[in-house]
Amino acid sequence: MVAGARSIAGIFLEARERVQTHLFRFALHISHLPSPQTHITVVHVPDIEYERWMVDLAGAESLEQLFANMAEDVLAGFVLEQPLVMVQPTAESLLQEIQQGRRTRDFKYGDVNKVLARREALTQVLTSHRVVLGLMDQSSHFYRRIPVQESFAQYPQFVRNWLWPWPEQSPAMVISPLLQYFPIDSAPSQERRLASLEGDKVIPMFPLQFWAASQGQHMPAGVSTALSWRRDRGFNLGVEQIRTSVAAEIVPIYGTFSGIRASMRQITLGAALAGDQLSGWVLLGRDGGSTLEQSAQVIASLGDRAFLFEPAWWTFAHKAMLAGFAVYMLFIMPFLPLPWIMGLGSLTLVGLAAVQVLGQTLAGFWLPMGELLIFAAGAWVAMLIWRWQRGERARLQTRADASCLALAERALDENRLEDALNHVRDCRTTPASLDLSRRIVEAYETRGDFSEALQVLRNIYRWRFRRRDVRARIKHLRALINQQERDAENAQSSSIPP
């Protein structure tokens, strides 16, 4: 049962997403789209190179060359699947101390010093304002030092051969430098989060931080470059503003959701190293990774201001409409004529779709109507089915009533009053059945069986909700019964001899 409920919920969510997607794309066709102005260079790194970068400096030569091939004004974003462990200052300082004690004897000290210089240079690049590091779905690593279980034995063999004798393994944890990681929301959804809200703390997501870093490079002197956020206004960065929903979400126009792609130059790592200097906005990530493409589209949407946002009042309006539909479906729709149900249902569906389309085209609002449309359409169809089933049941009951009344009529004509009464009881309470019941009452009166006539009248009294004419007839029958009983007593007393 749980699996069935989950499958139904999954079908509902998929249907809602499809409805909202179709309305979103329809609105794009009839709206004025912003012209692409943001140009991003996306460097696709082969799997082998990408994984070598994640491990240690020994495999990071191509990364160093790539940073060296970037212009001074470039802003690079690095899409990471795990924290970087290739630069480790604690291990470096310990290695340097060992080397300083063996400086006179170690003829390869110069090579070791070169390795340390490379690590220091790479650390400076990764912690500079020119590079923004994004980390996929690892919220525990944001803004914190990342413990890495390392020891000297895990260093490459050629580094270990430079030092002799090699000391014992270090019992302490080796800590990577304080690299600042920004989360990447890789979950498939129409809305994209721009920040992670943890209580009063607002942690920018990778696309927002990348955009803020690019704006900070061009901010005039004296203007604050700190991001601030308000639930009703979104993000502010100096004079720049990004409107968001109360959950810090936007709906980017670029991406798979709309089918519109941003202006991007996608090259391989080899082309980036062999070509001219890279300039502008550059994104690095694993080749073929969907998160790299997704991040590039969101960043381009921020740069071109090509996105929608959900206004703060929409949550209340959405819940109010759901409650209104529930009240209408339960207490109003069942009592409306079928033409009214058809007309109001069609008008409601068209109106809901128009709200999302017009909100998107006229005001840049994201007013998702998928849930309301499915709810309204489902209620409309369910009500039509219920009305059809009720009509079928009514038609069958009408035919059954006609048969029972015909049998009752025949029994009444043949003066079989008990059979006629039983057939009438099988019918619904209708004017025809009540009229036939009255005729049975009259037949019982004609026969002189006032008690049976009174019993039938009491049933009519209950069926007809205590009508006055029936009440008067009951009083009359009671009087007749009383008179009949008195006559019987008088006859009995007169028959007894004095």
C-alpha cells in the first residue's frame, strides 16, 4: 500500500511538472525575451584529468596551466564533486621543517622546495577573488575546514625518496586550507535555489556567489559588495538586486525546463590549454556532467536577468484557492445543474492557465498552476462521473418504481390490498407511490379495516414530512376506529342477558 501511495504521488508530481512546463513554454513564445548578453566559456575536463585534480598536486599540472592561461580580469568557477585535498598546508610546513634540517645533505632540496612553491601558488589562486568553488550536495562542508585522513605514506613515491630516513606516520589529521565552498543544488526542479536558508543564516549558492563575485569586480569604490537578503525583496548587492521567492528561489529562463540555451562557448581542456588566453566568465567541470551545464544556465540567467520569481503573496493566494476549490466541490458543485458545472469547470481551467501565462508575460512572476489545474480538472471530472452514475442509478430506480407501481395497481384492482401495499413499499417515495398509497387507504376504509388504513396513513405521514392533510386524515381514522370500538362494546353488552 505504501508503494502504491508513493507511485500515485510520483504520478501526481510528474503531471504537475508537465502542466507547468507546457504553460511556461507557451508563455515564452508570446513574451519578449531578453537578448543574450552574458557569454560563458565552459571548459569540459576529461574524467581522468578531473579525478587527478581532486587527489594531489602531482596530477594538477594541467590545472596550473589553465589558471596561467587566464587573463587578469577572468572569473573562474570550479564545479567540484568532492572537497579538494591537493593542497595541505599542515603537511607542507612539516615537510619544510624536515627539509630545513637536511638542507646541507639533501641534494634534491631544490626540487622539494619547487614542489612547495607550486602548492603555495595553487593555494593562492584557489583562495583568490578570481575563483569561486562550488561543491555538489555536500552541505556539511560549507564554510568549514575539511578534515582529510592523510599520512606521509600516501605521498607519491618520488617525494618519499627525497627524504631519508622517513619519519613515523603523523598521528594528527592533516587539514586542507580554508577553501570557501559554495553549495550547488543539483536536484532536478523548475525552481532553482540561490541560497541555503539555515535559520537566520543565508548561505549563497554557487551561481549566486559567482554572479556576486562578477559584480564585485566592477563595483565603484565606496559601494558595499556584501550580499544582503530580505524575504520580501530578495538579494541586494550594492545597487544591484535579484528578486527571489520567500524560499530564495528563481525560475531561470535558460535551461532544459524552457528548452532555451544561453550563449555559451563550450570547449575541451585541450582546446583551452592550446588556444588563446581565456577571458570573461569561465566554468570548469567534469565532461558530460549535468550539474556543469545546469550551473552555467543559471549563471547566464542571472547575468541576463532572464528569470522569473514567485512573489511573497503567492503562497497565501495558492492556499486560499485550494481551500476555495474544496468548498466549491463539496458544497456547491453537487447542487448545480449539469450545464452550469460544464461551463464553470471550463471557465475555471482556462482562468487558472491564464493566471500563470499572464503573470509570466506581463509581470515576470512565477505563479505555478499545475497543482491547482490538476485539482480542478480532477474535481470536475470526478463530479461529472458522479453525476452520470447518479443519473444512471436514478434511471434504473425509475424503471424499478414503474414495475412495482404496475404490480401494485394490478393487485389493487384485484382487491389484494396486502400485496399492493408490499409492492408500494418497494418503491421510492414519489407522488405516484403516495397517490397509490392513498387509494389503498381508501380501499381499506371501504372494506371497513380502519386499523390497516391508519397504519398506511402513518407511513404516508412519515414519508411526507408530517403534512397537515395527512394528519387530519389520521385523526378522522382514529375517530372512526374509536366509534367502531364503541359500537362493538355496545353490541357486546346488548347481547349479554340481564
